[in-house]
Amino acid sequence: MSTDWTARPSATPADADAVLEIRGLRVDYGAGAHAIHAVNGVDLTLHRGEVLGVAGESGSGKSTLAYAASRLLRPPGRTVAGEVTYYPAGAGRQEPGIDVLALPPERLRKFRWTELSVVFQAAMSSLNPVLNVATQLTDALEAHRPGMTRRQCLARARELLELVNIDVARLSAYPHQLSGGQRQRIMIAMALVLEPEVIIMDEPTTSLDVVVQREILARVMELRARLDCSVIFITHDLSLLAEIADTIAVMYAGKVVEIAPAEVLCQTPSHPYSAGLLSSFPSLHGPHRTLVGIPGLPPDPRALPAGCPFHPRCGEAVAACSRDVPALFALGQRHQAACLVREAAAHAELNATDSRQASPSLPGRAER
Ligand SMILES: Nc1ncnc2c1ncn2[C@@H]1O[C@H](COP(=O)(O)OP(=O)(O)O)[C@@H](O)[C@H]1O
Ligand SMILES: [Mg+2]
């Protein structure tokens, strides 16, 4: 392949089952000294068939990441560095992926409907108010599946409504005649209309009440299994991700500060910020926890504190935290965190284990 939107020949997936790889992504709003670094060097891999949860308080850069990765970013937003590579199903492992950031407009339209689609929070403003549900669904089909007849398109629209649990009678309804939960489910149906391999959901349930929220989440999980797609699910509510995600990435001030399998992150979070987020929301199932939350507010992105951007709010910060910027370090096979205190503790433990192994006469911790 030699089109200019195939990625560099070396860009075969680092993980054999990667469907979307984000590498070194940086997104600014504005330019020059006053630019806001909303996404500040993010690496993430979405694996085929997985739900990758992205959590973090408002302003941490989650939506900006979604916009940039799907090429929906608008000025003053600018992707200033990094790569987004999509690996279609069925492509040979040696084939280079698709360089999403270099896709020309025509190819991008196809990409956004048939390969990757996005569901945003504001369903009312994303739906066309003057078109009924049937038209919104069938327009997309008619545009991208020219071989389908009108009757086939309508049958598919009906099927999609059933899939998201909406009465097919609502096909003739207009957005303003639907409840918030129904509109959000129509948005999900719209995103699924061409069966994309990747769906990015940015806070798709945030404005809804808990009962509707749970019902929609259950649908998302069912659809993932039925349609065999991969999902990036963005939310500020970490307890929600505990229910549905396979892997969770926690973002703070434009960076991933911890990433781990969902059960590891929820049961033994390493970064103090992840622990704080977990204690900010009641868990939907799990044991009862005392909610303490996180003191203070997320930092102003135009004036990030020196060192670890979380240190002014962190109960465990030491002097180095206000000086050195932590990088992600490996805590386990698929577990990384960016915290100087945790990293030092992990090193100390490792050294202790090493010296115990080097001098077996020294008592191990359990023997002391
Ligand atoms: N259009 C914009 N112009 C300027 N700054 C923006 C714009 N959109 C977002 N930002 C800034 O980028 C940062 C990240 O925002 P966002 O990606 O929306 O975070 P999240 O989705 O996690 O709440 C925030 O500090 C926000 O103020
Ligand atoms: Mg957002």
C-alpha cells in the first residue's frame, strides 16, 4: 500500500490485537505562550473487543482526546504532535495501519461512519431537530450503502431501534418528542448504523438519571458482544467504569496518570488521584465505601503547578513532587502509574526483595 494515509511501514501494531493506537498525542487550544495543552502526551491502545474506560474530572482532556482521535477537533483546537493509527479487522498483521490524522476528507467521512463513530453527551444538539428518527437513521445508510433499497434501510432502522430498546413506533418521532434517555439511545443507534469497529462514547449517560443510565450501559455491553466492536467509554464517574470496562485509564491535566485492568484499578488503585476519584462516587455494586472525594479543584491548564500537577491536592506529596514531573512506570504487567511516591516505594520494595534473595540469611519480611 502506498497511499499517503497509510501509516509508516513500521507502524504495525505493537500489540497484535490493537484496533486503535494513540501515541504521543498532544492537543493545544490556541498557540504561543498562552496555548492550553489540553492533551499533553497521551499513549493509549484500544484492543479488539475491549471496553477501554477513560476517567478523570472535568477539564482533564478526555473530550479533547476523543475529538482529536476521531478528527472532529475544531479550531482553536490543534493536534500538535502524535499519531493515531487504526488497524482494520482482517488486515494482515504485517500491513501498516491507517494514519487517522492524515486521512483526506473523502476517506475521513467513510472512516467516521463505517470504521469509527462517536457518541457525544449532548444528544439534543447532535440530532437534527427537523428530521424524524427514521430519516436520520436511513440518511446515513443511503449515503454509505448505495446498494441498499429504501425498504432495506427502513428494516435496518427498525432493527437498530430494537437493539437500543426503543419502540419502533418512535421511528416517526422528532427529537423534541423524545425523552433525554430516548434521544441518547437514538444517538447510540446512529453511531451503530454502519456497524463500525470502534465506538467512542463521551459521557453518553451523564445527563441522565441513574435508572436510565444503567439501562443504557447494559445495552452498550450487550451491543459490544453482539456487534463485536471495541469501545472507548469516557466518563468522570469511575464507579461506572468499574461495571463495564476491561481496562481503565485515568487522566489528569491532559495526561494518563494511571492505567490498569479495571478490577486492578478499582480494587488497588496506585495513583492517589485514582484513589481519590474512586472515593468520590458511590459504587453501584461493591462494598459500601465512605465518600471522601478529592480536596481542591483541578488546576487551571494555563498555570499548571510545577512537578506533578496533582501535588497541591495530594495528601501523600513529598518535596520531589513539586519539582519533578512523574512519568508512567510499570507496577505490573498491564499496570502503570505516574507517581513519584509510588515509584520510590516500588523501587524500595524491589531492592528489599533483591537483597533478601542475594543474602538468604537475612530474614524476609514474613519472618521478622
Ligand atoms: N474550545 C476550547 N477553547 C479553549 N480551551 C478549551 C476548549 N475546549 C476545551 N478547552 C480546555 O481544554 C481542557 C480540556 O477540556 P476537555 O477536553 O473538555 O476536558 P474533559 O472532557 O475531561 O472535561 C480544559 O482546560 C478546557 O478548558
Ligand atoms: Mg468532556
